[in-house]
Amino acid sequence: MVLGQGEKVHLMVRRLFEKDLRRHFIGEVVEVSEHLARMEGHVYVLDNATGQYSRRPTRRIRVIGLADPGNIINVLPPGADLENVKYVESQQGALVVTDDKTFTLDVNEFGATR
């Protein structure tokens, strides 16, 4: 299997059009098969007014296709604190997601733009 039950992931949904919402999902794999993964976690959406990602308050369950080219999946360290994840700008000006403890992940899609 590519992903295992209990793994923590950061999922970016690739935009199809310029004005599409920028959506990310951060959660844990609950179940996985050869082609699908069921995950539980939080959705983060870019607020165009502030330029910041904000976490939706309710936990969600998502089922994603592991071969879907629109999904970019990053596996996070096992000790990642998913409840304290935030998006910040690095010293180099890149957008990163971090829990300030176990991981920092650069999530710029194309250079320094958000």
C-alpha cells in the first residue's frame, strides 16, 4: 500500500481554473484500499481577502482517489500535531505549513506566489 492506516497527511487539491478555491486537507488515514483512502481531519481554505489559509471548524471525513492527478499528497511525520497546524511565511518568503514541533512543509505550488 502507498498509504497506511494511521498515517498523517497534507493534501492539496490542484486548481483547475485560476479562480478556483485553494483547498488543503490535513488529517489522518482511517482506512485505505488499493485505490482509495478515507481520511479524517480539517479543511483549510485560502481567504483571498487576507491572503491567509483558515481552518474550517468542523472535522471532515474525505474519501480520495489515490491515483487522482488533482490530489497532491504529502505524508507528514507520525508525531505531527494536527490540531496545532498553521500556515506561515518562512524567512525566505515561502508559504509553509507547520506544527512548530515536528515538521515544516513548503507548500508553494509555483515559486513565491500563493
